[in-house]
Amino acid sequence: MMKFSRIILTASALLLSTMVFSAPLYAKNKCPTNCYPMLVMRVIDGDTVQGYIHTSDDMAVIYAKLRLDGIDTPESKRPQCPEEHLLALLAKGALANQLAPIIRSRSINQTCACDTKGGKFARRRIGSLRIKKSGGKKWIDVAKPLISRCYAIAYSGKGPRINWCKCLKSGDCPANKFPAKCIKRFTSKSK
């Protein structure tokens, strides 16, 4: 029974990918170099989305979770404290709001997955996600507004991660990672 379900699921994914990524649908999507059209299906958390990435091979589509490269948001699955969980939900909401029109329309003409690579992060691909606002000509990295609005920190993937609970409870945050305006906005210390 399980094998039959996998066959049906695989066949459905192939059918969906040929319908979604047929040439006329994404012909207008001129992604930047090293980027491919992506159909974003949902936001998993503040730094991960899920969907289909069209590859350089016209017949290949990857179903993937894309972890946004260059940022880190608080953990929503196993938060260490209520403050971390709250900020994780806010970060997820901010990313979902940013992508809502694209997810609703199921459009790949406004979304590109860039510089993707396989990663060690829970079977996710790592890369940036760029969007084009309706009528816009410029591609925008979705991670940048999350950082500027204090929902994420810049993170290279190297070195220790921020201790969100310590930061949010006491205000003891690395200044180079979580700016003073963010500390003031989200920490218990500022209340």
C-alpha cells in the first residue's frame, strides 16, 4: 500500500511540475544569474520556505525546502523559552506576509531561488530567495527586510549561533548581530 502511495505521489508531482513549469508559464521570469524560477507553496518558519525549484534542465523540477542563506531566525519547533517562540512566530508571519501574494497566485514569474546548494540543515537546500513585487523590475532578496525589521539576524552559517533566550530576556545580545534598535524592541529588559 505504501509503495502504491509513493508511486501516485511521484506521478502527481511530475504531472504538477509539467503543468506548472511549462514554457509559457515561466517564459516571462528572467531570473538573475545562478537563479531558477521557484513556485513557493508555503512558509515553514522565519528562514525556510517549501516549494518547487525549476532547474537548468527544462524537464527537471526539485521539490525542496529552501533555507534562506545569510540569516537566522529564532527556532519555532523547539524554542528554549517563550520569548524565542514568540519572535519565531513573528518572523514566520513577516516572511509569510512578504510572500502572501505570490503564494496565493501560485506564480513563479515573481520568485527565484538563487545560488542553491545541498546542505546539512535537515534535508533542506540552502540559498537565497528573490522576489519581484508586482510591476517591479528589480529583484529583492526576502532576507534583507527580515533583518532590517528585526525578525532575523545576519548569519553566515559559521561560528556560534545567537542564544535567543539570553538575548531576548536580558538584552545581552551581540551588538554586531542584533542591533540596539532590535534589542530595545523585543527584549524583556526594555519593558
